[in-house]
Amino acid sequence: MKFSTRLDVEEPATVLFDQIGNAEQLEKLLVQRGASVTRMDPARESGTALGWVIGFNWRGRRRNLRLKVTRFDRPELILMSGQGDSFDVEIGMSVVALSKSRSRLNFETDVRPRNMRARLLLQTAKLAKPQLDTKFARRVGELLHQLRTV
């Protein structure tokens, strides 16, 4: 299931990219929201890229997501892929310069089930896709606002 949103911002593209690509700020925001975040360091673990192991509560259970950066092309694209207990996740963030002082953030998330139970969960979520799209756009906007104010 794919979710995507576009946000226009009154900032240059390089500034916006630096805000969304700031790993330390993202980690702090996740911790403030109750998640546990452990950074995977490529220097310590051979064969790994920059990434995180993120633990969070969802639907009454503790979930874990192993998320890694697969592509980081400054100043326009960040791609991440992750694997949870039941889902595979891909996140894409691209920044497009609209003018010298305006830019657009395209934020996409693709969630794919890894087992039958997850497939059934996504099938029922498709019934509420318009509401989920609205909620996704609002949450991405809140995240961007928090990254810009810190």
C-alpha cells in the first residue's frame, strides 16, 4: 500500500534537504514520540549502511523496524528501506526547487506485507484509504514543521 504527499515550503531546496536529512534531529523526534532508537553504524558493523533499529508500540504490541538508508543524493533524494516483523517498508523523500526561495517535498511510503496476517491487515486498511491518506499528509506536515522549528 502506497502513501504519498507533497508539501510546498518557503525555503530553498538545500535548506529543506538539510532539515529532512538531519539524522540526529529525526532520532530525537522519534524518542520524544516514545520510540526507542538505536543507530546502526557502518564503521562498527561491516556490510551495513547507515540505519536504525526502531522500537515502538502499535496496536498494543511492541514492534521493531530495521531501517537503513539505501540512497542519499544531496540535495534532492533520500531513500530508505526497512523490514519489520510483518512488513517491508520503503520511504522516499525528494526535494524539488520551485524557485530560489521555494521548494517542494515529495514524501512517499510503500508498505508491503510479509505474511498472510499482514496482508489481511492491509486489505482492511484499503477500505479506509482516503482517511489514511489525509492522516499521513497531516503527520508528514507535522514532522516537517517540527524539523524546521528545532
